[in-house]
Amino acid sequence: MLDIAKYKVSVEDLKCKNALDSIDFKTTEEITPIRGIIGQNRAVQAIEFGLKMRQKGYNIYVAGASGIGRSSYTYNLIEKNFKSNNNLKDWVYVNNFKNPNEPIALSFKPGEGKEFKKDIEDIIDKLKYEVPKIFNSKEYEYHSRILMSELETNIESIIKNLNEFARPRGFKFQATDRGLMSIPIKENGELMQDNELGNLTAVEIQKIREEGLKLNQDSKDYIDNIKMCEETYKNKMKDLDKTVGKSLVGFYEQYLINKYGKDEKIKKYIDDLGIDIVTNIDKFKESDDENRQNPMAMLGIMSPKNQEKLFNKYKVNLFIDNSECDKCKIITESNPTYYNLAGCVEYKNEVGALTTSFMEIKPGALHKANGGYLILNVKDLLSNPFSWECLKRSLKTGTISIESINKQYGYLVTSTIKPEPIELDTKVILIGDNYFYSILYAHEEDFRNLFKIMADFDIEIDKNEENIYKTAQLIANKCKEENLKHFTKGAVEKIIEYSTRVSDSKDKLTAKFNKILDIIYESDAISDENQPYITEVDVKNAINQKKYRSNKYEEKLNEMFKDGTLLIDIGGEKVGQINGLAVMGTGEYSFGKPSKITASTYNGRRGVINIEREIKQSGSIHDKGVLILSGYLGSRYGKEKPLSITTSITFEQNYNGVDGDSASSTELYAIISSIANIPIKQYIAVTGSVSQKGEIQPIGGINEKIEGFFDVCKIKGFTGNQGVMMPIQNVKNLLLKDEVVEAVKQGKFNIYAIKSIEEGLEILTGKSMKEIDKLVNENLDRYRKSSKDDEDNKENKNNKESKDNDK
């Protein structure tokens, strides 16, 4: 009898040891809280290096699984490495007086943009008040009267000369309400009255009319001279207005230049602003009171609202205001649509028409993050049309352009404004997983040039004393921040144990801290209000309740094992039958389930037939595992002679498909049992993949698989010889629940760890490999002989039929 006890896993290897033995504290209240990242040194160094690099293209892609805390960790690292806000600027949009459809962007130091806007608004308000006053002053009235007197003198002189020209022709020119008119005169030089005109004959009236028309034509030069005098007067009045306006506007203009004129672009705008105000100084002349009394205002031609529109071009659109930004500028855009990234021009509905102006230019996330940092989720970014192209173009050109999305579609665009692009100085951080990184790196050359830093967050961290203590510190920090009850040392130990279980390795802790946070919050929620601290029992209950909320499907399957709906044997021995182990899942919860695997061998040449594959319910990895079985069988038993058998294998009562190679060793045991006609112990369930050389390879979900078979054994009743056979490499992954560990300790349940198929067969059959090989080869010889006899009989039959046909 073979001794299989040497393959048993010791009780000490079924769980991890207490992690907090070397750390002295009673509750997390005694621990100094910390915030930050645990054990992600590679990712931290990459992000810090990327933040340090100011050259173009050194943007950062943060990769890792969801729930690790990529965004919050990145945010904390940016704040930690923040030095100054020297790159921040205020941005304003102002009117372009030469081309109003192309507003101008001006930049200022933080806080100056708001001051500039206020200064401009104050100056315009003062001019509205002071211009009417200065144009109503005695000095202005004096100069305007001089010009008017000059005009009147010149016109009188021209009219005098005109009358001397008209008198011999029987006419005299006189100014009336309808303008300058020619009137007939009598022989004594007096003007002819209306009653005198009525006494004239028709012939005389016709003659006067003809003479008048001829006189008007002949006196055109005199009339032109009068108009020229009036035009000269208007120009002189305009010059006077400009001179008066310039004397007033020049003072404010100089004030603005002294304050903001160090930037040539701002200085040029101030100059253009002053010129435009002086040019349109007459718009400032009328006060609101005078405007209300204006009859035209009653018709809406020059209402206060319409008058206000005339001054809109002097407004300032404070586009980006960093006056109150005393910390690191970090913008996180959760909905990175095209407009949310690049900004937009909004429209207003006025009397049924859509209108806009430079005051309706709105910033996007790129503008808000300018001089700082922009954090985007890559999945959200790629889900929005044109957003990736917008980001890519902005980073390549170093500018942010505000354009209508209709241009991107190639649609006809209605008349709109085109704001001047703004310089971009932003470090962009994309948050995503490794899949999106691989896709972008492989298919987007611009991505490789623009995102040269890749920070890869691991899903697990080393389970050393430093990381264990930091985890306790993070728990203490959450208790402080969220106003939770503090945890006892035993409770922290349970959380460390849970973290290790999630990582699926005794030497690791999970980096998915969101799972740990769930247990922290839920432990606090179910804790007794009267107890001061969260205990080990509270954490256990939180973990069990979390499991209970998701394990309905598992319980349903266990009920089916109990009532016999799902067939399984966990006692005795059978040929060509074995219990395999699989992992199933519902959402984030996964569990193990035993499954009966059977093999049937018969005479033929098809080799191993995978029934699941034949009905297209087998995944590619499972198909590979089955082909490996053929390789092992052929290498061990078919080097000199063909196998000459057909073996079909299947997962009984499985209707959902199979994938993965963790059952390949299990299938091989069933096949060898079927060929050699050797019974296999049904009370030992098996998991592990196999190589063509017969080596047992590690698999995933080992804890769930063992616990799944344990639960079925518990339902059916323990016999003391039941257990699981597993790869020896997975011993380091064993983190079994207390109930299983206790059952092993009491001898109710057994766990075996093996390295090869040979060791597994010894455990399952109780025979040595030499005995098994002998039985396999003997049976194969019988199959070969039977196959040869069948071929000989078939050949003899064919020969006989051929002779009969010849006769």
C-alpha cells in the first residue's frame, strides 16, 4: 500500500500567519493616520518623473484596474509634487475693433484679469457720465459757436453773391424751412407775393417757371459751395469732438497703459480701444435722461436697451479667472465631450433670432486647467465623438481653438465668431486600463508621441511589515475622516487577512482598496452602537453578510447536490469517473463547484474526443488542454505503436459551456483510468492543469475550489477520507476559511499537493506508476489486436466480394 500522507498539506500552510504580531497597538486610535499610496513605487516614480518633465509630449497615462485608486492617488501625487503657480494666467476675450468676428484673447497674471475687466467697465461708466458734461460745458459751447458763426458768415456771403447773380434774372434766393429757395421779384426788387402770383396769366407763370429752372441749373456752383461749407462745418465739429474726447479719453488710456502696457498685445488693444471711443464719441454725448426724451427712443430706434448694445463692444469677457487659485490647479472632467473640453460659443434668442458676441465665449476643461493639470478618464474620452481628436490637436499645436462641432461633421456653418486660439500649457493625465493603453499605443502614433510616460498601477502589493502598517494607518485615517468607530487590533488583522484573500496570495495584499473600504464601512454599519470599537466579530459579520448578499446561486446549487438533482459521488471508487473543480461567479462574487467528469474508451483511431468541443460549448483554452492530453498519452504510450483507441470525455450535467485548462489533469486521470480499467477514488476532487510532459501546473481560484468541494462534503456527510488534490505551486495561495482549516485539523478533510501526473495517479488509485503503466499497455495491446482483427476481417470481406465480382 502506497503512503499518500507525504503529499498532505500541513495545517500551518492552509492560512497566512498573523500579520500584526510585530506591531504593538490595541486600536487604530493609537495609530498615526496617513493618506497616500501603499506599495506602488513603480507607478509613483513614473508619475513623479512625468510631473517633473516640462517638455512637450511628456503627458501621463495612468494604467491599472478599476478600484485601485488611480485617480485619487494621482491627485494626491500632483498635490505632493506641486511647487508654484507660476504658469497660471488669467485670460480675457475682448472685441477686435478691426474685425469684430475674430475676438482677441489677452493674458494677465492671476488676479489682473479681474482688475482689467473692472477698470474698463469703470472707465466706460465714467465716460458715459463725463462726456455729456464736457460737451455741455461753456468752453465747448464757445468753440462750437465760433464754428457755427463761421458757417453762417460763409453761407450769407455765398447767398449774397448768389442773389446778385439771380437779380438780373428776376429772382431772389431766401432761406426757408424747406431749405434755400428761389422766389420771383418785381421790377422794384421786392419779392412777389402769393396774391400777385395769382393775378398773372398762365403764359407769365410758365415763363417764370422756365426762368426759375434755368436759374437753378445756372446757380449749381453756388449751391455746391453752400454744401461744401456745411460739410466743412461738420468735419470741423467732428475734429472738435475728437479733440475734446481725446483730451478726456487720453487720460484714462494712459492710466491703462501705465498699469497693463508692459504686454505689447494689451497695449495695442488699449490704443485701439481709445481710438474707437474717440471715433464714436458722439455715442457718449446723450445722457439716459436726454435719450428717454428723444422721440426716436419712443419708436425703439434708440431705446436705453439698444443704446446699451452700442457699448457691449467695450466690455471684457473674463474668460479664465485664477485670482483665488492659491493651490495646485487640478481639473477633473468627468464628462469630456467636445465642447466640455474645448469650450464653445453660446447663442441667445432675441426676437426670434439667434445672436452671439465675444461675451458668450465659454471655457472648456482645457482652458480651466491651463497652467495646471487635467485628469481625464480615457474610456469617457474615447466614448465622446471628436473629443480625442480635439485633445490630440490641442496638445500637438500647443493651442486651444474654439470651433463649432458642425465643422467637424463638414456641415454648413451659420455665421458665427471665431475666437483667437489660446496658448496651452497643461499636463494631461489619462486614467485607464492596460487594454486601452495597448490599443492606443498600437494604432495611434500621436498617442506614442504625446503620452510618453506610462504609470502602471499593480493590482497587488507586497505583504511586508511596512505595507501592513500603512494599511492600518489608512484604516485609522478613514475612521478619522469619515467619523467612524476605530478598529481593534483583531479587527485590523481580519481586514489584512481579507485583503490577502482578495489578492489570492499569502505574500501579497490587494491594491484594490475600494474592496477594503467596503468592509470598513460595512463593519461600522453593523457594529453594536453601545460598543466603543469595531471588533474582529464585526469584520467577520461584514464579510459574511457581503457574501450572503451575493451567494444565492451558490446556495441553489448546494441544494441541488443535497436533493440529488446534481449527481456526484464522494465515496467509493469508479473507473473512468472523477470529480473536477470549477469556479463560477455572479458579479464580483465567485465560488467553487465540483463537477463529475467521465471518460469512455473504446476501439478506434480518433484519439481523445472532447464532447463539449463537438457541440461547440468548449472554449479555446479548454480545447488546448484536451490536445495536450493527446500529446501526453502519445508520448508515454504511443512512441512504438499507435494508440488505436477512441476516448470521449465530458463534464456531466454541464450545459453552460467550459473554458480554461485547470481541469486538464483531472481529465487525464479519468482517461488513464478508463484505458487501464483502474478505479479512481471519488472522495478526492482534483484541480490543476498539465503539460505534455506530465507536470502539474498552478491554476487560479484554488481557495474557492477547495471550499466548494468542502461544502458538498459537508452536505453529504464527512467520512474522514475526503479531500482535494491540487498543484503544489498553489500552496502559497491557500487562504482557506476557518471552518475548512478546523476540519483538516480534526482529520475530517484532507488537502494534497502534487508536482506530477504520476504522483496524482498514485494518490487516486493507490497503485504505483509502474503498475498503472503495465495495465495501460496491456489494455492498449488488446485494443490494437482488436483493431487489427477488424481490419483483417474487413480486408478478407473486400477480397471475397472482389473475387465474386470477377466470377
